[in-house]
Amino acid sequence: MEHTRYIWKNGELVEWADATVHIGVHGLHYGSGVFEGIRAYETSGGPAVFRLRDHLERLERSARLVKMTLPYTPSELRAATLDLLAANEADSAYIRPIAFYGAGGLGVLTRDNPVEVAIMSWPWGAYLGEDALEHGIRVTVSTWQRVGANVVPHVAKATGVYLNSLLALQEATSAGYDEAILLTPDGHVADGSGENVFVVRDDVVFTPDLSASILPGITRETVLEIARDLGHRVVEKPLIRTDLYLADEVFLTGTAAEVTPVREVDGHELGPPGPVTLELQQAYLDTVHGRSDRWSPAWLDPVPQCRATSAA
Ligand code: PMP
């Protein structure tokens, strides 16, 4: 992980090495935190953050679902993010806002635990590798089930939930796969460890609906909108594992993974990335890089003033 100069922590920019926490923070012991993953891309008009407001609103909803009151509004966090990117002179970045219960009592029930908020940004290329974006990845259906709606709120991007993702990813990678797809307890396709799942069959684009224990992904929503706009039939409905095996195309979406083609599921060869996947991947990358007149203006939040520019 490449270090950058600053991290925004509880209202101020601090040096990377100084952004530390005490070993007694509640969030460390019990996974009591919420977070976001956001990307800023280089565009011809300078760096711009993709769907920043939408991510910060999801952070606020995640917090509400775990009854955490954020000490900053989404607008304040938006300003903080843009300040941080300018201070780090970032052309492009992965951005990680996190809110967690800090040090206080160490019972499970929070008492006197302040809510701490921080935002990191650093350069991060293709999450699953450039080769993954171009040639696709091999995935396996996990024996670990995705957290259910009455286990922890899967709609919340909460830190503790990622133990579920970690277990699935450990299992998949030790069996030689690149990524895991988790099912719900009743056998419906839910999410990858950090991505939403799409299936293309007979030119129809399918993805699990929100009741299938998925995280309501912002990339998912973006790709659905782009696909509809490009004239594809899009269906959100419950899917089962054999829909993956019999698919014409499968791809995963996420802020980190962008649009990643899948070339094999559990030994079922799907072949090289298919035409629908490639069309949506291209449209997505054009959008985030500001190359699309159609979608970019609504979704890109320019970083107002880079220190690199002001110093020049
Ligand atoms: N599902 C899970 C479990 C995830 O962790 C992520 C990544 N945040 C996604 C889906 C995709 O969400 P987004 O497109 O908003 O990054």
C-alpha cells in the first residue's frame, strides 16, 4: 500500500504516520464500524470523485442501521474528502472513509465510546489486477453463506461484516480461485466478497434483487442504469448457483473491482469476456474517466483545487 502524505482524522489533516488509534478502541474488538470505498479518477479536467455524495449518503445510512450517530454530515465529509485529495495532490485515488466506536468502555454495549471518523486516500490500481479486467477471473461458490438480513444488516457497509467476506475469500484463494461468490442461506446468489454479481443470458442482464442479502452497490446501480440506457433488458430477481454455471456471461461490479469479467465458475468454463460485459465495462470506464457526455457530468465531483495546481 502506497502511503500518502495526509489522512483526515476527526476534523483535521494529520500526517499518515500519526493517524493511529488506541488498542482499546471498541471498533477493533467488536467490528463496530461503518466504512466506504470510493474512487477518484483522472479526467481531462483534473481529478474527479465518482458518485461521492452517493457513497457518503450510504455511509450515513450504514451508520443509522447500526445506531451510530456520525458527528459529521455527508456534506461535511464531502468537503473533507475533497480537501484531503487536494492536500495529497492525488491524480487518482482509492478513498476510504471509516467511522468506528473509539476507546471508552470495553463491554459489547457502547458506553462513553466516541464515534471517530477518518478518511484515507492512496493510489490503488485494479483491485483484482489488470489481467482480471482484461481476461476475466475464476470464481467459486463459497461454502460460507452471506450474512442474512436478520443476522446483521447486509445493507450496511459495516466493518464486522467483512469477516464473512474474508473467510469466503480465504477459502476461494486457497483452492486456487480468484474470488468467491456467497449464497444466501436459502441458496440464492448474493454477492462476491466485495462485489455485486451479474449474469447475462440470451442478451438479458440479470442481477440479484436487493432482498438477496446483497450490499446495494453503487457500481451495480450505475451499471444497471447504463445498461438500460444502452437498450439492454435488465432484470433484478433471485438467482441460483446453476444460473452462474449456465450463463453466457458473468461479471462482478464494485468500486474497487469496477466491471470484472468472470471466465470460470467452479470448473464451468464461460470463456473470454463476452460482448455485453465488454460493452458495459467500456461504458463504465468511460463514465468514471469523464469521457462520457451522457453520464459523467451527473456523477463526477471534481476535486476543486489541487495544491499541485495552486503551487504551480
Ligand atoms: N458487495 C459487497 C459485499 C461489497 O463489499 C461491495 C464493495 N463495497 C460491493 C458489493 C460493491 O459496492 P460498490 O459498487 O458500492 O463499491
